[in-house]
Amino acid sequence: MKTIKVVFLLLSVALQSGAGESRIEFQDFSQKGAEYKPLENLRFAKADVTYSGNEQTDILGKQYSASKYLISATVQVQTLCAIGTINTEIYQQVPASFEIFVIEDKDKSIHDAFVQTIYELWSRKKLYSEESFFNFSTKGKHYVLTSMPGSVNVKGFYFFWVNGRAVKIVFKGFREKPQGGWGVMDSFTNDNLRIKMADAEFKAYQFPLSTQKKFLKLYREGFFSSRRTA
């Protein structure tokens, strides 16, 4: 009977998760006003996003002035993982708070530092820099560069570069303090955020991560240095 209950619970969670995903509509908030224009390439699965002024934030070890936005999102986190005769994993949908920082990279300084760091790492066939993993996504002429700490779900932040802007995603906590679980950043990225350029759509990162020969080839061909936006 216990085995049946566990299986039923896991099936119920999976079905609820799948059903929720099918109903997701990612919305564009960049038309709300001048303060929201920096969000033009971002889409959120949320009824609203709130502008919170300008604030300093750190990207690649340097401080930048950023437009700051607040968002609440429902994320799916793992609340139980038990390994035994029957491996049990339980997930729960919980509300969480995030901050979104958007930095205008007009002189491409963030972009160029980002590209150089990835090239130096991946050309040595290394995936991890002792501080960060990186991801490169491309469709046609559009691309996204992403950096995340080694324990992104623990440290609760990552950032990416897209179309002339650097964007930093920061987890601020669960809405209800007793709630919690593992996987909050992965869930936010998978279920609540999309990056959109023309007809190209991206997730900020996807597993498995890997060094990419295409990136190295494009770098050597001057692809990144010849574009101010992408």
C-alpha cells in the first residue's frame, strides 16, 4: 500500500507539472513605459513585473548601474529525496521572489570580457573556471551568453548577455519563510523566463552544459568582434 501511495504521489506531481507547463504564456512587459524598455528581449510567465529604480550590481567582478525590477514567480522545488528500496522524490510548487537587473552595455565592455573568458576556458577544453560555468546559445545571427556559479541553485544568481544588455537574475527568497527546497534557479529559468529576439527564442541555460566548438570557430572568425548586438 505504501508503494502505491508513493507512486501515485509522484505521478500526480508529474501530471500537475506537465499541465502547468502547457498553460504557460510568456509575456512582454517592455511596453509598460520608458522604464520597462530594457526588458524588450525578456519574456516572463507572470501577470506583472515592477520597476524598482536604478541600483548598482556586480557583473564579472565590476560594479555597474542597472535598471532593477521585482517579480514574484511560482517555482517547482524538490522538498524530499530519499534513496532506499524505493527511491522517492517529492516536488512542490511554491511562490518565490526575484530581482532582475538590466545593464546597458553600450561600449560592449561586458560582452567582450564575457566572450574572452569563455574562449580562454573552452579553448583549453575546460568547462568550469573554478568560479563559473558558461553557456552559449545561438540561432541564426542571434545568440545568448550565460554565466552561472558552480552551485547556481545554492548561490541563487546568474547572468547573461543578450542584444546589447547584461541581465542578472537574483533569487531573494521564498514568499513563506517555512517553505523551501532545491532547484529554485533551474525552475525559474525553465518555467518562468524566456529570451526572445525576432523569431529566435532561448532559455538562459540548459543542461547538459558543454564546451562548444561552434563558439570557438565563430570567435576565431571574428563573429563576436564584428557585432555590437546580436
